[in-house]
Amino acid sequence: MKKITLSIMATSLLTLSLQADEASLQKQIDELTAIVEKVETKSLSDKIKFSPELNLRVDKFDYKNNGITPNTSYGSSSKSVSRGELISGNEGYTKNYDPQLSVRLRLNMLTDITDNVKFTGRIAVTHNSQNDQRICILSKDITAASSVAETALDIDKAYLDYAVNKNLIFSAGILPTSGGMSSSLIEDTPRKSVFPSLMFDMTSYGVAASANVGGDNWLRAIVAKAFTKNAEQFYYQCNRETIHNMDVAGLFFETKLPIAEDNTFYVGIDKLGNIKAQPYLGSSASPESAMAHAHSMGSILNYGTGLEVRSIAGGNFDAFAHLAFSKPSGNGQTVNYTAYSNDTYANGAMIDGNGNAFHMGGRYKVVSLNNAKFGLEYNQGNKYWFSGTQGSEDVYNKLATRGNAVEAYYTQPWNRYISSRLGFLQVTEDYTGSGWHFGEPAKKDAVQRNLYFMINAYF
């Protein structure tokens, strides 16, 4: 298109040059160039729809560890612990952090390539102030153990949807596997993931399929490789163990129950295979050393069910409940990072116990307060609970907790584009190793609290 337009310009200008002086000719060149640029810009915007999101956030975090009961299953000293919890003796400690400021800009992209092929993408840029006080519960030191980039760039999504017909859709690329049911309620956004968040919530790349098997019944399948998002996006990273190319295979059935106008019920199963171990080790171990010892340790089978009911009680109340189980299967491979730290951070084989967890909550819309929403969520996981949540959009990865977490929030819309949220999160740790899949968990008595305020803008 550009070449054709420029050819027309050249022909027109040749004619004009016979009738105009140099100054007049340059003016007409500028005018025609501006027209071409406008046409090309409109052509691009017609093909790709761009929509930015801006999140401004401040967090005030504190952490109190009342002590860990040493686990002597591994190691030879009474100081031996498991799953990354660093202690000296068995005393507790308290940490209070300065307010953490962060800015996140997302650019969503959507285009219809053909009548049945669509592209979806999202790029995220995150800037945070916590480069000298990295929030980490694995160490008593309040200062970051290693440098953290203030600004991080990541590709959240980049995939193609191919609709064979209205009942069968295939997706391929960096898939929408984070921000699913029911974490989308607190974010006040549509569901983004084919998974329920309690069972799987992290970035993956591969192939997924959704098939309508009659009425409101859908069968969803996925085969992919999972990885955590750019660690530099998270100022709270210590239970977000980096998993490189973990295998993922899942099958979920969704339907609508005859109990309310708007609801989703699901049952499903997913298998996380070829799970490696590369926990956060601070400055005592280089990434190269950690990767060299990132051996596959086995697989974990997750299965569960859940229900989300929306727009009940006069259309103003949403509620949900999810239940999930995890069953590990180790291959005998062990990991020992003692050589890379002054104390025992993490060691042992795949966890050897069945896990379970539930997540429930609701939110109520107050129409008289300009549709303000008040929400409350609670989740609990047992000693051996594990799910693929390391790449979740939730900063604190609360659904990985071996213990319980409660979060209360108030969301206030200001107009159709901008809203604010004030919230409080408290996580009680009953066992070590939340979000990790190896080693024997030790008994722990610790509480982390976070008071936060954010402003969201969607355009």
C-alpha cells in the first residue's frame, strides 16, 4: 500500500513541479506525506486493537516468625531445616518493610487475522521501588540478598485462536493460563485463564483446545510447558521457585448448574511433570550453579472441583468455592543446596504426602455507593499442598500457602475506566515450603501481613 501511495505521490509531484516553485513544492510534499502517515496509522489500528492498563500500587508489609520446629529428617545438625526456611537455633524474628511503590503498564493487543483466526497478546512493564529491601521470608535480613532490577519487561500472552467451527477452538502460543477462576473477582476483570486459579496459575506455552459438547457444556484440554514470569516483576519472590519447562497436561469439564442464572461449575485434573528444583538462594549461589543442579524430581497430579455463582441476591452478590488435591510421585532424585549457602536452605526428595486446599469467598456490590464492591476471601492448604501457582498475577501467591490466608478488600469505581482498591491480606504459615514441591515440611509459626492501596485504569 505504501509503495502504491508513494508512486502516486511521485507522479503528482512531477506534474506539480512544472507549475510550482521550490518552496511551494516542499509544502505540498509535506502535506502529502502527512496524509500517507495518517492512512497507514489508521490501517494498522484497524487491524490491531490496542488497549492499555495502568496499575499504581503501594504495599506496607510486615513479617513475624515465631519459630520453626527443626526437621531432622535431613542433615546432621539440630539446625537442619527443610524447604528453604533459614533459621539459626530456633528463635523468632520480626521484619517491617518500608512502603513498596510499584507501577505496572500493560498493553493488550487483539486482532482478527481472518474470520476464524484471532491473535491475542499482552506486554507488561513493571517498575518497583523495592530494589534494596526485597521482601523475602527466607532470611532475617531485611536488605535484598541480590540486586533487583527496578524495571522489568515481560510478555504475558501471545497466542493464536483458530476456530474450526463455533464449537471447537484451538489456541497455540504463550497461553492464557493465569488469572482464572476465581482470582478474577478480586481483580474485577473477566476470567483470563482456562484453569481455575487454585489448581494452576502460571505462565505456559503450548496448545489448548475448547470444545462445546452440547448446551452449556465445555471440555477444555491443554498440553504445555510452564514457566514463571520474569522474577524481576515480583518484589516478593521467595516462594516463587523458578520452574523451567515443567510439563503440563490438563483436562477440565465445565457446565452451568440449574441453580442460578449465571454460574460455572467444573471438575478437572492436571499433571505437572518433569518438575525441577531451583529455589531462591540469594547471593550465595549464582544462577549458573542453581541451573546446573536443577534436576527433574518427578511429577504431581492435581485434581479438584469448584463453583462460581455470579449476580445473585438481586444481581449484586458473587460467590465461589474451590476444592483441590495434590498427589506427588517422586523419582528418587534429591536436591541439596547446602553447598551453596552458609546454612541449609533446602534439601531432600519430592514431598511424600498428599495435599489438599480450598479457596472460597464472595463480594457484594453496593449500588448506592457508585457500585462499590466489598469482598472477602479465604484459602487454606495442608502440610503437603502444592499447585502450579508460581506464575500467578497475585503478588503474594497466597493460594500456595501451607496454612491459611484471609484477604478483605474494598473496590471503588470512579468512572468506566478508573477504580481504586484498598485491601488487607494476612497469611498464617503453619508449615515451611509454601509453593515448593520438595523436602519434608517443618512445623512453623509465622504470620505475614500486607496493607495495600492501588489505582487501576483500563482504557
